[in-house]
Amino acid sequence: MAIRDRLSGNEATAVAMKQINPDVVAAFPITPSTEIPQYFSTFVADGAVDTEFVAVESEHSAMSACVGAQAAGGRAMTATSANGLALMWEVLYIAASLRLPIVMACVNRTLSGPLNIHNDHSDSMGARDSGWIQLYSENNQEAYDNMLMAHRIAEHPDVMLPIMVCQDGFITSHAVENIELMEDEKVKAFVGEYKPDLHLLRKEAPISVGPLDLPAFCFEHKRQQAEAMRKAKSVILEVAREFARISGRHYGFFEEYRTDDAEVAAVLLNSTAGTAKFAVDRLREQGKKVGLVKLRVFRPFPADEIAAALWKFKAVAVMDKADSFNAAGGPLFTEVASALFVKGAPGPKIVNFIYGIGQRDVKAEDMEFVYNELLNIANTGRVGSVYNYLGVKEEEAVLNGLQS
Amino acid sequence: MSGNSGKKTLKAVPPDVPWRRITRGGIIDSPGNAELFKTGDWRSMKPVWLPEKCTQCLLCYPVCPDTAIPVNEEGKRMDYDYDHCKGCGICAKVCPFDAIDFVEESK
Amino acid sequence: MSHVVEIRWHGRGGQGAKTASLLLADAAFNTGKYIQGFPEYGPERMGAPITAYNRISDERITIHSNIYKPDYVAVVDDTLLTSVDVTAGLKEEGAIIVNTTMSPEEVKPLLKGYRGKVFTIDARKISMETLGKYFPNTPMLGAVVKVSGVMDEKEFLNDMVESFKHKFSKKPEVIEGNVKALERAMQEVKGA
């Protein structure tokens, strides 16, 4: 029987970590993820876990300690946000290229500057090419469930890559909501033990980790790393199927909400999906055929699958809670557009909305505006501006619509 | 394979190894396989051991950045393993007894 | 679509408006509801005005925006009435609940023409008399439950007794005072 509880997203993540009981947690506090190591350190102090908690002096050290611990054959975890993730940068790449399945809770926060402690996705989007698997979570339940599945995905012999479980800072990390927890024993049995084939403390088979890798072989290692990310796709689905059997909760690369007969759809990540569902329900009451595709897995990017899912719509809005500052579109937009182009032409009309930067609140009305714009595009077949900003303060004339 | 005790077979990464067969993340799973990497052809100067002057103080042995100075089971240094001597000259520099000459390779 | 009751809390940093919203979420959760309790973080320090929110429903809540058209507003500190637009977006069929020594009639003129119901509660007096210290949260919680009717009063009180027993297991002497504070708040909240 599932345990009915109410927890914030950070509490849910810390509880998942307690149930996983990793060998090492190395973390440095940064808003809004601070509570995760804070709660976890109380579990350590209370003897609820037998984890070695390393209170490091920076996030660079946190990730370095995780690399060392994981290379030594342990399970290492950490949590961070925004500038903390940025300070981990070079070590993120090292963790991925050394194929160390470290698990991180990334509580999404705007990367400075200007200094903002609130939520958008500029932190994890910046790390999208670091070689980490990235899962995104709509609410506390998904943050918890994704964390429970994380080790199974990362440590799979075909994968052996680090993974970050993202959720929206404050919006879900600090919001208390209902949640269904699993029993400790069930989690323990599901997550299982970590038994790497090669690690530094196996004295009967000593190894060296992280040697110089010159042009003769570096490419081959990178090609292998890329293959691991490709293989992670089937592993993610396999782990999700097994998780569904014990939890009753189903996960895939993305969730399709009321898309069956939809003419238009929005594609987005994390907590705004909940608000979008609310808006979809309201518009459906008005007879408008709108739907939502909530992406859960951004790395590996399910390009073929997402293109196939979006193909039937007349118009699609890809929503980015991070700008690429490339004068061409946000990171999710450019990848979705690329996936659609590769599938062939003509696909749906596609537009991009940069939204919620620095936690500009996203109201149901904002999503309704997006859907109405899409329906307009679907009806006229004309796309005005492709690269748009939703919810930024404008002069009145600009507010009258994208087409003006 | 000079200096190999013969207890284990050292494996080098073959130059044409396809990407599927290379070790994960660059892990070296054959400890000591640096021995297979010969640095002797980098040399333009070479050390020459003069056993008659050598006191077996062994100051030269630990400063060698490679494995060019073999030490036998009685703890005595032997003549150079030139396959692993890149000609850096540190051994000659540290020898207090002028028991190591450092000369041009061609001589 | 299911009916969601939306509540906005106004307080000052350090007074526990966030805690009050979490207490309400807890109480509603314990009576079987779906809940959200979340603060709106700003640059707040001790004394700065802060906002916290609750959504309470019989069905799962998906929306993750702030609350702009609350059914109820709870004001933990009446000095905010003149500095913060506490009735912004408040539904006229809803109500505002203010912790103050003033009467509802005295509060009304301060509310920028708000035409819905106004309730007052002297949470300081109740807290001092039942707990011996100023903890406005417990009486405010009782008043909000009473006025909003988001849950059955009896069920709420029974549940809070259990929750206090658990929460204060190491200082059982405060359980009775807390229960009294709730009961008195539910009796003494006045509306107009």
C-alpha cells in the first residue's frame, strides 16, 4: 500500500535519498536546493542512513567528491541549483566522460545575473551537452519517482552515465502537496545494490581512472559515451515499465495530455505542465481542441518519438523557460524544430515562447493566450513571429498580439 | 619487455581499436601497462653508468621519471633499460660520485 | 472541473504566515483533501510583508501559478491593511479574515471598497490567554477553517488534537492550550 503524505518537492527528494541510502552525499548549500542536503544531514545525524555526508567547501568540490566516491565503487549523490551547478561545470563533463553514474537533484533556478534566486531552466539547460541524463518533474510526486528511477537508469551496464533529476525551484521545491510514497523495503528492492564491474577499491583488479587521452583514442571514448546516451533511451523506458508495476504510476519520454483529437499543442517541461493542464481543461470546456506534450526526458532527447507525437497537430508552441541568446530560439525549441525537420516536411507550424524567466509567474491565462495564438495559426495557416516572449512587460501596442 | 617480472601479461590499447571495444571512460584495466610504452626513442642525450665509480647509494633510482634504472633482487642497480630512458639526465645530475656520464646519443 | 478553494495569506516575515498556510494545508490533508501550501518568496527579512497561499480541493490540483482571485484572504497583522492591497482580486462572495482588536465595521473602511464579508479575530488575546505567548497562527487557523468551511469543524478539531499530540509529544503541557486556542478562535471570530 502506498503511503499517503504531503511533502514539498525538496522534502520528497530528501525522502527518496533516504530510502536509496547512498554511500556518499557531498553537497554545498544553495537556494532553492539547500533544504535537500539539510534534511538529508538530519537523516545522517539520526542514523536513519549510513551515508558518508561530506560537507564540502564549494560545488566544484561537491562534484569532485562525488567523482572520487563513485570511481571508488560507491553510490554518490548531490543536490544543487543555478550558480552551484555552474561551479560544477568542468567536473560535470568529467563525471560523464569517466562514465560515473552519479545522481544529482537539480532544483532549477535562474543562473545569475542579474542575481535572481527564483526559478527558470537556465541552469540545467546550460548543462544539456555535459553528457548527463536529464529528467524533468512536474511536481513533488514526479521529483520523487524520478529520483527512485535514477540509479536504475544511470547504473545500467549499457548506460553508466550520471543523471540529474530536475524540478522547479520554489514552485515545486517549496510547495507542499499531496504525494504517494513507497515503503522503504519496496524502494530498496527496486533500486537494488550498486555492483560496478570496475572500480578503484577492487584490489584484485586494480585500475586507473582518468588518464591522458590523446587524439589516438579520445574520439573512440566520446563515441562510446554518445552510444551510452543513445542506449539510455530504451533503459529509461524499461525502468519506467518496472516502476509502473510496483507504483501504478506510468512514465515515458513525455506525457501526452488530451492530445488525441487536439489540433494544437504546447510542449514544455516541469511545473508549468500542471498549469497548462488546467488551461487545457478550461479551453476544452469551450470546445477548443488543445493539448499538452510534457517532456520528461530531455537528455537523451527523444527526437524521433517527439516528432512523431507532434506530427498530427496543425500548430505547436514550444515553451522555453530559458533563452539561448542565439537570436534563433530557446534550447527546447531548436531541438524540437530540428526533430520535426528531420522527419520531413511539411510538419506542424511551430512557434517558440520564452516564458517564466526569473520566475515571472505563469498564469493559466498565459497558457490560454498561447493556445489561442496556436488556434489562430491553425486557422489562418500563417505564423507571424516565430521567436516570442510570453509575459514580459511590453508597450501597449505590442501587447495586442503576436501578429501585429 | 625488459623489467617485466613475468607474473602478468600487460595489455596495451591496440592503435586500431574500434570504439565499441575500447575501455569505458578511458579506464586503464591493465595496471603497469605504461611499461609497454617505450620512451627510449625520444632520447638525444644518454646517461652512461660507470659501475667502477658507483657506490650503489641508489639516489638515481627514485628520480627516474620512467623505469629506466632496474634494481635487482639484492637491491643493486643494474645497467640502463634504454627502452625506457628518454634522456632527461636527472640521474646524472643527482649522482654525487660522478658515476653517471651524460653524453650525446651518437657517441 | 472540481471546485478548488483558494486562500491567500498576508503576514510579516517572522510572524509565521508561511507556517500558518502549511498548518492549514496539513489540517486539510489530514481530513482527506488534496492540498497545496506554498509561499511567495521575495527579498523578505524579519518584518517585511510576505504572502503565502493555499489551494484545497477534493480532487488533484495541477495548477502551479500564484493565486490572483482568492476565495479567502487571511491577514495575520493588521498593520498590513494600510500598506498592502490585501483585497486585490478577492472574490466578493468570499471573505477576508483579519487578526486585529478592531471590529469588522472598523476594518471595512480600510479595505478599499471591498464589498464582501469581513471577519475579525483577536488572535493576540486568544494566544496570550491560552498559550501564554503570542503565536497568532493557531487562532488564525481556527478562524480560517470556521469562516471558509473548507472542512468539517468537528473532524478538523479531532484531527488537530491528534496532530498536536504527535507534534508536541515532548511537551504535552501545551496541547490543551493549542486546542483551546483553536476552539476559542472558532467561537470568537466575528463577521459583518
